[in-house]
Amino acid sequence: MIRRVLILCILALMIAPTFAQESTVVTETGALNNDTPTRDYPLTLAAGDVVIITAEATRGDLDTTLTLTDANGQVVANNDDRTPDILDSAIGYESPDGGSYTLTIARYDEAAGSSYGEFRLTITTGDRNLFALLDELTGIELSGTRLTLDTEHFRIHYTLSGRDRVTDEYLQAVARAFEEFHRIEIGELGWAAPPLDGSMGGNDLYDVYIKDLIGRGEGALGYTSPRMIVGDNPNTPEVETNAAASLIAIDNDFDDTETDNRLGLMRATIAHEYHHAIQFGYDTSDAHGWFYEATAAWMETKAAGKEQDATDYIEYAYQYPELCFGTDTDPQQGQLMYGEWTFMQMLEDDFGDSAVRDVWRNLAFQDGFAALGEMLSAHGETVVSTVARYRLKNLARDYELAPLFNATVWRENMITDLGRWSYTGSGIQELGANYFELQVPPGAYYIGLINDGGALEVWGVGVTLSEGEEGAKLDAIPLGRGGAFDTTGYDYTYVMVFNPTYDENVSVCDYADYDVDVTPAKSARNLARYSFDARFFAPLG
């Protein structure tokens, strides 16, 4: 499967010599280096003024960023790269009330130690006519004459010639899909509509571009790109500070995909990408990228129904339960976060229909796990307790779509006798888990952890598949650092070792070592903390 790529670029812009009538243009030049890593420029705007600012590196390997802040120090516009391929920066902003602003040009943080060079700033101030020019300069280039189709909420940009050409049948299918998923995601599921970009695109509708992405090797079925930071999303009751207007690009035919239902895959992709547009209406740049991809993949299952392809991500995600929860440094460079959509499903299952939306409202004002923790605390839970439950729920495969998963969580090792047992891989990263199958005669056993520095915890797990009053179920018994577990009466038994430590950096994760000791116990009173529906459980192997 070709993975979708979330591309966080904003403005592809080169200032042309023609501007809206009565606009003013100011040019500044300078250099950034270790002695002068940033430069500030005061800027005064009147109410209703539109300003477009570009930064171009003119010498050296400078990677610029632009930030515009108001008199209160609030960021109202920000950009790193104008396009995925150009490191120069550009921002556009309309001042609602006028006032004093500060424009800051800086080096991109990750390149700060090695990025040097000279730059040219171009600051163009005028009225809303500048947005039409901005669209002309920033709109996605198509292979033929750019045409438009307007629906109630969207402007679809397309062409009938060249490699980006579309058929009328496909064009109409794309238009119907966008309106359908707007109705479902906004109207039925209660998410806030994304902010719009003024008259960029030629009117106030949300801009969608149909382009040959797959055939050009751009690595995506579609992508959503923030176009300009608007600060507050007027479609929510809250006052966000980092909401962004965006655009979506979607492939022009889905012919180069391994599917027998290319229109179905197109629809799943639109459900996914439109939710990125919605997410950018809350926060456009949280460091935890997994929130964006896990939620968008989950939204496929909510909005696209049988046409979703989120279940295809599960097999890969279940191969690596030991990795840091939310990490983007898995072997396939971020593929894992797509498969964590089941975590969003668990939040809805456990805490109600608004749970995932509540997390996103928090993300507008808090970062990473803090936003998740704020929602969980209202339900008496923590990040650690919830992720531990998630790791157990994955073992049970307690999801309505589990018959489509074609996978079980990775079995780390088999415990077949008394003694000391260890993992076969590298250990367990933050909020990760290892699963051991416990194949010993029925009875009570002490299961304890050693050589882990006191960092980990262990769970006893029993699965009952025989039909009874409650049907198939999975019991999860917390054993702390060690405790007694009675395997009698279960059809399958497992040991889960869980790492409850975590921090906000999900890109740099450390493995924890450990061993498991298994010895006889006189008796055990199994007090399950959680019981899961095991209708779709499958033995590990």
C-alpha cells in the first residue's frame, strides 16, 4: 500500500512584479548566522490590511522561518518551508483591527547549527485583492488549463489536459465525496469546520486540487497542506492560537494503486485528508504527529464505512507493540502511527462520542500527552493506565472491525516451564509492551520481574473461549512488579510486560531490559482489573 503523507508546508510563493492597486512593497536584506540567528522588523498595519511576506535565501544554505506576532506577543502567522521542495518561507495575514506587529526571520531550529546565509525579505501590504494574487502564485500547478467546479463548501481545481487530466465521472465523484464527508464529519459527528483562506482560490470555498500525485512519485494518494496560520478558528467557541487554513491535493485517477476499487480508495483518502483540514482548525503543528494520523485513519472507519482502508495498517502496527507509543521512528519511518487509530476507537468506546474531539480541543492549548491527559483526568484515568488498557485490548482484539485485521500482536516468547525467561528482541520502549504465551500446566504461579531497575510492570492474562453466560472474554490481572496468577480454567494464558514510563519526546525512545521469573505459588486470587470481549480473539503465533 502507498502510505499517505501528511505534508506540513504552507505557501509556495514568489512575488511577481504586479500587485493589487495601491499596494506597497518594502524589501529588506540581511544575513543569519551563529552570531545573528534571528532578525526582527517592526510592522504597522491598519484594520483590514493584508500583508504578504516572503523570505528568500540569496546566498549560502540558509533555511528560513518567518513568524509574525501581534502587540501581545501572540503568533498570528508562521511558516517554515513554502513548499515541500523549497526551504524559503512565506506568510500571508489579514489584520482584523490593525496595530503594531513584529516580523521575525530565523533559521529553522534543526538546521540552526549549520544553516548560514544572506536573505531578502519582501513585504507587500494592500487590500484583499492580494489574496487573489496569492492564490495565483501559491496554487498547485496543474499540467493544463486550471478549471474549477464549485460545490456548496468546496472549490475543486482540475484540468482536462496533460498528465493531471480528469474525466468528468471522476471529477463528479470527487465533488460528491467531499460534500458527503463534510456532512458526516462536521454535521453528524460534531467536529468544527476548518477555517477558510479568504479569497485564495478565487472565492471563500475550501480549495481542493486534483493532480497526478501517484504517477509523479510524490509518495501520496493525497495530502493536506496548511496554507496560512489564522490563529483563531472562527468555527469553534474557543479561541485557538495556531489554527490554519489549508488546501487538499488528491490523486487524479488512483490507477497506479493495488486495488480493485479505486473509487472506494479515493473516498477513503478524502475522508482521511479532510479530517487533517479539520485538525488544522484546532492546531496545525503539535509535535506529536501521531495524533494527526491516528485520528485521520480512525475517521476513515467512521465516515467511509466499508470503503475505509485503516484496517490495512493494523498488521504492521501489531508487529511492533514494544515501540514507544506514538513514535514516528519505527522501521518504516512513521507508518506505525497510522495503525494506532484503534486507540482513538478505544477512547470513544470507553469515554463516549465526544472523547476524541475533547482531546483535539485540548491540543489547541496544550501539547502532546498533556492534552490527552487533560481529557483522561476528567474520567479518573491517566495516560499510563489508559495505554496499558490499550495494550491489553489489542491482545483481545476487542474491536468491531477486528475480523478485518489479519493480525495479532507480536508474541515475544513462550514460557513453557518454571525458571527465568527473557525477551527475544531489544526490550520495551516507553508505553510499549511485550507479550509472552504461558504454556504451563494449570495452577498457581508467581510471576515477577527482575533486572529492569524497577521500571516495568507485569500483567497476567487469561482468555476464556467456551460459551457461557458472558461468552468469550479476556481477563487482565495486574501483578505489579510480581504476583500470583492462577491459570486454571482458562483456554489461553499470557503474560504482558508493560513499560509505564514516558516523556513528551516520542521520536527518541529508550529500551528497558528485564527478565521474568516464574515459580510455583501456593494459591492465587485472580482479581481482574479489566475484562474484554474476546469474540474476535485469535491465539498469538
